[in-house]
Amino acid sequence: MRQANDLNAVISEIRSYYARNVVGRIQQNGGETTIAHNYEEIDGGVPIPATLSIELGAIVGTKGDNIRYRFVSDEVFERRTRQRLDAFEAAALSSFREAHASEGDTVTEISGSLLERQIRIAVPVIMGQSCVTCHNGHPESPRKDWKVGDVRGIQAITVVQPLATNLFSFKYLLAYLLGAGFVGIAFIALQWRQGKQFLIVNNELEEANSFLASVSLKISKYLSPQVYKSIFSGERDAVISTERKKLTIFFSDIKDFTVTTERLQPEELTRLLNEYFTEMTSIAQAHGATVDKFIGDAILAFFGDPETKGAAEDARACLNMAIAMQRRMAELCQEWRKRGIENPFQVRMGINTGYCNVGNFGSEDRMDYTIIGAEANLAARLQSIAEPGGIVLSYETFALVDDMVRARPLEPITLKGISRKVVPYAVVDVPSAETKQQVLEENTGRFHLRVNFDGMELNEERQIEAALKSALDQLRRRRPQSGSA
């Protein structure tokens, strides 16, 4: 608004000057006029452009608080007051003449303080043909040799920008900005403080997480992967609770381990035993077994909890694991013999399928995830009657895996806690894909035949042959007799 008011005052004064010194003087002289620098002394005289510029400069300087205009030259007409050029104006005029300046050239100077800036612009006043004719022919002209393109003088425009005043006009906005700035600074300080606190908390959490990760990794060495996963995923709570489930239990033991310990040095025995457990545990985990515990040199593992694929698949997985373990033991024995072990470990294995109590047993302060039941004891008993390097199955397990192995029945055994007699089956062979057992099976309404040729013994063959011969003779006798023999 202040700049608009300044401009309005300047334009209004220029209009008044034009009406008074141009239009008014021409009208007073009957419409006749004379253009002269001393127009005020001549009836009907009007100012020449240079005089007009000088007088307009005075008007602008008095009416515009922040804008000043000067038309100055060091070559003034006689009887006219010589103008005093300040350093900026003199330097600008000199540079224009030296450079033979043209219209559009400028010289700029910026000065003042941070709160009040001053900008000055000087432009050259170039002599045109009419100006040269007038000046060279005028008796009061200081020079008679002006040429077109000469620099007559300069127009200097000064603009003052009182930044402090301008800014103060926005006092309410400034107050708001200052308040917002204060709030912003306070908010940033609060965020910085909270950031430091969060950083401390994050560092503590990282240390706690690292500690917990280290502890959990150590704990995982004492638990089977399935149990570890179920506990840390929240599927299983650390409370005393058990379930009754149908499991396939595996029990293995090293034959004559006590005798072997007497032959080996403690360091060598420890190394062999750890190597044995490492290899067997790796195979157990690969087949999905839950390794319950190591009992001296024995291994107790089971299938069916915490994950199960059904009783049949659990039994098959357990048998595959036992076969893989025995094969790996054969390889380890060769390696150990090469290392100077005269009598390497020989392992006996027993597998049983039945119902056991499985879960967390113990006290509120100390508990163990394990299985309890006579069926687990039966697996240990089956292991004890196995040959070194052999596998013995209970009938329940053999019935689920009879298509996988050849096995022969052993003498029935009894066990405390199990009322029935148990018929063990010793694994004789694991047929390959080419030698899998063959079964002949035929069915009609009154006839059913199923013969399993795999592993058939001679006495069984003779019994089957006799039964089939008897059935064939009866069929022939039932046929009607023809007239001829």
C-alpha cells in the first residue's frame, strides 16, 4: 500500500506538472509554443526533454518516499545551475562514455544495511539527431561538436527498500511466525529428547534381543527341533500337561559299550561318542523324529508328537530312519578302523508302535518333555534282543511296514506292563525296487487267494502247495463225470 501510494502521488504530480507547464502555457499563448530550456521566460514556451527530465526528477524525489529520479550531466547550458554528480553517477557516466554505451546498458549499485537496502540503476542518455542539431546550434550550449550516439548524461534511479518497516507491517504475521517457530523449536527439542530416549531403549532392546537369541540358540541344543519350534512359536506352553497318543518309539544302544570304554582312552571315547551322536541325530532330524534324550550311549526318539502324519507314515519314517542309521554306521565303522579303532561301535535298534503318555513331566520349576509307558519299555526290550547292526520290530510296527522289509519272526517275549505275548520281527533284508515283494491275489464270490512270495520259507511253500493241491482235487471231484475217462 505504501508503494502504491508513492506511485500514485508521483503520477498525480507529473499530470499536474504537464497540465501547468505544457498544456496551460500553450493555451495562454493562443495555441502557439516554443520549445526551450528556459521555457519559463518565453510566452507559450514548453520544456525541452532534458529540462523536463530534470524537473521530473525533482518531483519524483519529493513525492516518492522510497523512489528518487535524477537526470544529470556534466555538460549544462549556460545560466543553468551546474549539477553535482556523486561518485556513483560520475563513475557510471564515465564508464558509459568509455564503452560507447547504447540504450539498454545499465550500471547497478546495491548498498545499505540488512534492514534497509538501497538499489541504484544508471542508464545512459544517448544523443539523437534532433538533439545534436539543437545542442550544436544553441548559443548557450556548452559544446558545439555533439555527434549522434554520444552520451549526453545519465538517468539515475534510486529505490530504497526499508526492510525493517516492511517487515513490521506484518507484525501479526511475524508474531504468529515467531510463536510457530518457538513451538517448532520446542517440538524439535522434545523430539530430539525422545529420539535419544528411543535410541537408548533401542540399544537396550538390541542387547536384550541379542542375549535372548544367544540363549534361545543354546536352549535349542537341549531340545529337539519340533519341541523348540512349538515352544518358541507359542503352540506349546511350559506347563505340566500330557496326552495319550499312538507313537512309534525308537530305541538304540551300543553293544558292549562298557567293554569298549575299557579299551579306549577317555578323550578318544568322548570324540567317538560325540561323533556317533552327531551323525545319528542329524539322520533323526532329517526323517522328522523327535529325539527324546540320550541315556548314556542309548538314543530314545519317537514319531507322532508334536507332529504326526498318521500311525502308518510315522512307522515307515521311523523304519527308514533306522535303516539310514545302520547304513551310516557301516560307513563310520570303516572310517574308524582306518583311524586305528580295532572294535568300533555296533548298534542294536528296536522299534515299537503303541500308545504312550507324552508331554511335560516334572515339577513347576523343572520339567522334561518325554514319553512314559510300557510301549516305550518294549522298544528298549526289542533293542536288547537285536543282533549287532540289526533292527527288531514289534508286530504292530511290522504290520504297518511289511511291504518295506523282509523280516523273520523271533520267539515271543513277555514284558511287565503288557499282558499279551509280543512276537518280535528281526529285519532280514531291505529289498530294492527291483526285488520288492510280489503278492498273488485272486477274488471271486466264493474264493479268495492271497500269496506273499517274498521271504517265503520252504515249510511255508510245502504247506501252501499241499493246501492248493487239496483244493484242486476237491474241485475235480465236484465236476460231472463224462462218458469216457
